[in-house]
Amino acid sequence: MLIRDIMSSPAITISPSATVGEAAGLMLDRGISGLPVVDADGRLRGVVTEGDFLRRTELGTEVQRPRWLEYLQNTGKVAEEYVRSHGRRIEEVMQPEAVTCVPEDPLGVAVEAMLRRHIKRLPVVENARVVGVVSRSDLLRALAPLMAEHELTSLSDAQIQSQIEAQLRGETWAGSLIEVAVKDGVVTLEGTVFDKRQQQAAHVLVENVAGVKSVVDHLLWIEPTSATMLGPASFSAD
């Protein structure tokens, strides 16, 4: 799946000459956390987000420090803080360096950028112009129908078992000590694990195979330091 498949387009944008009040009102009206800032030709100039409005003199939340300490600070930094907390135009408070993606990027590119930079939305740029925005909510909208489709898919017991065994072989945490049996969509796990987290991971792997109705766990959990056998922890999880 590519960015093009899920992005919101056209993007809701704002001009560098717009006011802070206009941007705040637009974000509230549209229920979004940020805006690409574009010039008259649609070229990206930066981004402005709700975080850029946290340090505002109107709210009394601007950076405050003792007067004597300001004399010890870099004067340029103090001046920059003043502009961001008092500026009335978007070009004065926006972040000029924007993290972007292109329509043909895979979704993983956007997710990696969001997690690494702690951001919620990315402008999508093509030929130097903003053509859309991809956000965390766009990812959720893409995920929901895929989850619903998974729940409606039905496989035979043999197909379920084959898929589970193939996936277990492909996971380094699974080792080769977990055995699987399937009857009427109910999966029984037997064997040995040496970490409680392996047991949980095995459940998650099984539950993600279409057609599985429930999991019956007969795994033996052996604590590796003392070799104490903690199990079997027999239970059924729907």
C-alpha cells in the first residue's frame, strides 16, 4: 500500500501571511492538528501545528526566566523565542523545515517518520507542490476495513494449521518447540517456551490467522535461570 492510496487530498493548507487566529480556527473547525504552509503557487514553505501555539503571551505560557538569566542567554535565541510567542503571522511561528513524503512512498516511510520525529501528519509533495497530507487518522481509516475483512475470512482447519506452522517457522522468537493442532477453528498450542512473552506472541500470531475461533494453551513455561517448570498454563482465550 502506498501513501497515494490513503492520503487526504486536496490538502487543507494555509498561507504564510495568515494570522495565528485564522490557523487556530481552521484547525479547530476541521479537527486537525497541523497545516502545511504554502505560497500562492502551492509550494511548501513549512508547517504549523498545535504545538507551535503552546508558548503564547496571550495564554501567559511563554518562556519565562529571571531577567538576570536572560543577559546570560544567547540574545538570538531569546529574540527567536519572543517572535514565536508574540508573532501574529504564520510565517513568524511556523516550522520552516518540514518532514515530507511523496505519493509513491510505501506507508512504512510515513510511519517511520511519524514515530522517529514524534509527528502526527506529513505533507505529501509532488513536483515541489503539496498534493495531500497523510496523518495517523488516515492510517486508522486504512486499517479498519482490513481488520473487518480478516474477521470475515474463513479457512479450513488444514489451511489454518499450515499457515500457523509456516509463520512460526519464520519467527526467531518461536524456535521449534511449539506444536499446533486445529479442530473446528480451535487452535491448541503445545510444547515449551522459556519466556512468558513467547507465549503471548504465540497467541497473537495464531489470532491473526483468518478463521481461528479460539486458542487453547497447553504450553509449558520453563524459567531458564532456575529451570523451574511453570505450567502448563491451560486456558482458553477467545
